Amino acid sequence: MGRLESGTYVQVIDTGRIGEVLSRERTNVVVEFCDVSSVCPEEYTFKDYQLKVVELPRIKTSQLGPLVRGEITLTEITNGTHLLPEYVEVDSKAYRINAKDMLIGVKHYDGMPVEDVYRWLEAIMIVEEEMHFPTDVGENIVDAVTEKDIISYAYGEMSELRWDLCDFDPVELPEDAFKLIKDILGTWVESDGKEYSDFIKQVIAEQFDDNDIDKQSEATQKLYKECLDYCCDVKKDPKSIQRRGYCYYCGTKIYPNDWVKARDAFIDYYQMTGDASAANTLGYIYYYGRCNGGVPEYEQAFKYFSIGHAYTYFESTYKLADMLAHGYGVVKDGESANHLYYSVYKQNYKRFIRGDFECKFADAALRMGNCFKDEIGARKDLEMAYFYYLQADYAIRERTKKANHYGDTVVFNGIQKALEETRKEYTETGRTEKFIYPGWTKWTLIKHRRCKLTIKELSNGVLAIDAKPLKRRDENEAPQMLITIPRADYCELKKKVRIKTAPNSRYGTLDEKPEIIFDSVEYDWDEKKTSFYLYDELAGEIYTEYYTLTAPAKKKHELSGEVHHFVSVLFEESGRCYDYLCDDPSVKVDDIVIVKGYDGEKPVKVVAVSDKYESELGLPLEKYKKIIRKK
């Protein structure tokens, strides 16, 4: 007699009923019975002496095909127990699942009682390996649609149906339970493998987008285009129309850049769905005059950016602010522009310090810097401008490490130009920032959260204070602090920051431990005293003439990676320069080269030539575009 342990099959001696052991604790054995209901099996507890171990009849390889087609039932195979071992007895050649057998089975069980359908699906899932079902269910369909793909997606839907029956235990099988599965299988089988269903076409159309379709094989690109065009032109599927619009917007091998088609796609998508992301994209198309020979259409741009702004699309908000700042199609209003810029900056700052590096913080910080450099709703302040530009530079570098966003190269180059120009006028240097009052708490007191100071006494009465924000109960970790010191060219996210006091400083805490936890501060200018409070109760005090924060010394830049040849080219219309990879070493300053522009090939002038190690690049190598040829 075998052992009564989990997973073994047993028979109740008194009744002859057969079930599967779920668990055993000493002499008590919990047994599950599926003979009455497979969807909601029964569980009973027995004493071990009431049971005996039995071996279930195995399903044979010759029965697999009939089982799939519905010619034989689980009841017949298992002698009414509805318990099926996972191993199969070989009595014939191996059976391989096929779409035709699956379709026959689906038609047979369509409309039958829930129990019968569930048992059929359950049996197939148990012996799926012996039937040689595809193991890569749900993976991308590439090059061409095959029977394996049809079986894979039909099987995925069958599995979903099985779980739905198990979870919801319906009294009757829904009328459309097998509709999609029959469509997937029937279209393929009835066309002898020449056609596939709209569902499969939709799956293929959703597999890729403008970011990755060019990386696929030519056959896959052709298949993708056929399916995406069908979903757009025949099915009028909104998401497919949006997807094709982005392909035309960014330009791909199978959908070359076409601003008119992109615009029309997003207009259609917006009218069908009201999705404000389309309004945001349309705003950009009109703002830059993409369909108007480069002449901006500001009235339309303002209309669509206003919609995007109403739905809190940050790009729309700061582009509206750009229009107000420069008077593009509207009355110039620097104060309103400044207000909009800061609202985007503030919201994205919160995201950035919490690790959302793909947010719009770089774009917002760049524009805040412009406010203080170009006096947009603010007095000119080069230190503040440089402060924001450093943050923008740090943020765009973090963003490009994580993702490949359209336009990031333009943003990066704009930030570098702003840094370079501002540094010519802002000449202060030094690694140390001095605070007469506790201004450093602007970094630690993130939305009045609790912060912790750990204090260490150094020589001459100097106090070294390690400060960090503490996490809340609903957080996995506390946000970091974006420490920015313009004079030191320093900006970095830190979990902890070290502050030092002036000599001859002293501190006091309630429990005399060298630490203070606080959520607010007060400063007494007469006594040079900082009082720290936790929930409005005094938690500690520090007496000092001033505080200092010293930026770490810049690490020596080690050159590494391959050397690449770059040229800087000038776009005369905008006055902007961009770096391009160049495979032709003969290209020199003042040469005219051809690059890919928004409306096809464009001649531009070379203003600088350089060789750079990969470690010197501001952006990942794949972000840089290539010169097409020398004119």
C-alpha cells in the first residue's frame, strides 16, 4: 500500500469514492473529490484507516485526439472520478495538437453544460505537454502567421475561459463563451491556412510601434503594415489609427515621415476618442508648422495645447507658456508664462526625486532657467538660471539612460547651450555653499515630512550633521534630495547630505542623544539658534553662526570606449547646432553635409569637427543621428 501523502489518489473504503489527497496532519487526511463537480470540488476529512491508495487509469496517447475533438469525455477516461494523472500511457504514435481538432472540439462543447466544458478544458490543460502545445503562448508573431500562432492564441483564450468558469462558477455557459476562439480557429481552418481572423490582425498591429518596428525583419515589417493598415482603414480601430499616426510622426521604414498623414491620423483619433494626448501631439504639429512649410500655425497650436493643458499634459502646459513668454500668436505675458512653467516644474520635481526619471523635469527646469536668464516674469538672476540649468542637465542624462523619448536630443542640446552661455556670465566658483540660516532644510523638508539629523562633534566645536528625509508608512523608501550648488557645477540626487556648522557651535536634544527627528524649523536671528520641532513639540536646538555644505570634488574623467568621429552642424533657420556621427573622415569645417530633416534631406553647414571617446558623450551613442553624406 502506498503512502497517504499530498498528491496521491485514494479510495474511501466504505463508499468506493475516489479523490486526491490535499494534505495530511497525523491521522487526519483532507481529500478532494471532483466526481460531482470539477468547478467546485468537495473536500472532506477522513482518518487514514478509512482510506486506501489507488492508481488511477492513465489516459493513452491514442485517446488524446479524440479527447480534444470531444469524441471521448473525461468521465469515460477516468471511470467517473474526473481525476487525471499528468502522465500519459504510450500506446500509439505521439499526438500533436492541431487547429482543426481544436475547432471540432470547440464546436462540440459550445452550448454544453458548464461542468462538461470545464472538465474538457481542464483535461486539455493537464496533458498539454503530451499534446505538444506551443510553449511560447502569447509571444510576438513574426515573419508570417503560422498554425502554431493560431493554436497559441486560441489556447490562451481557452485558458482564460477555464479560469473565468472557475472564478465565477456560472450556472450556464455564456452564449458567446466560444465566439472568439471559434473565430481564431475557424478563419484559419476554413481557409486552409490562408486567412487569419481580425483578432490575430489586431494582435499583430499592437505588437510593435514607432520605437521598435524598424528593428524587425523585412517580413515582419510587411506583415505588421498589412495588419495595421487593415485595422485602421477597414476596422477603423482608434488605437491602431493612433499607432500609425505616431509611425508617420516619427518616421519608420514602412511609414516614412509624413506630417500631413500624421496630423490627419491624430485628428481622426481625437474626434473618435476625445483623448487629450492627441490634442497635445496636434499642438506640436501646428506649433512648428509641420504641415505648413515650417510656418507656425499658432491659432491651431494654442487651441490644441489648451485642451492638453486642461487635461494636465505637461508638454501642453509648458508649450502654452512658451507662446505666452514670446508672444507667439498671443499677447506676450511673462508672468503667466512663469506661473505655468513653475507649476510644471513643481509637479515634475516631486516625481523626479521619487525616481520617475522619465518625467518632464528636464524640460521644466530648462524653462525655469530661461525665466531667470531672459527675465520671463522674473528679475535676471544668473545664479538661479544656472541652478535650474544644472538640474535640467542632470535630469536629461538620467532620462536618456532609462528610455528613448522623441525629441530628447533636442532637449539635451538646448540645455548644453544654455549652460555654456550662462557660464560665460556667471563666474562664481567654489565647492562650498554657506547658509547664515538653516536654508539647507529646503532639501530635507520635502512637503513637511519627518527628517532625521545625526550629529557628530568635530574639533574646534564644529558639528557634522548628517541629514536625511524619512519614509512614510505608505512608501517603500523616502524620496531623495536634489542637491544643487551652482558655483560648484554640482547637481545630484542624494539620500543623505552632510552639513557642517561654524566653529564653537553647540546643540541640545530632549533625550541627550546625538540625533534630532523633526518636521519643521524656526530660526532666531538674534541668538543664531535653529529650533527643530516634531508635531509642534520642541525636539532639539542648534546654536551656530552659519552652516556649510561642501560639494564633493569632481571625479577625474577616465576616457573609455571606442572613439567616434563627430561633426557639429548649424541649422540656419533656428540658429541651433547639433552633433552628428560622421563616418567620412574627410568632412571638415565649412563643408556642406546632408542630414535627415523633418521634410526629407537637408543641407547644413559643418561648424566643428571632433573625435570623442564613448565615455565623453552626453547621450547614449544610439541617440545620435548620422550624417547621410557630404554634398
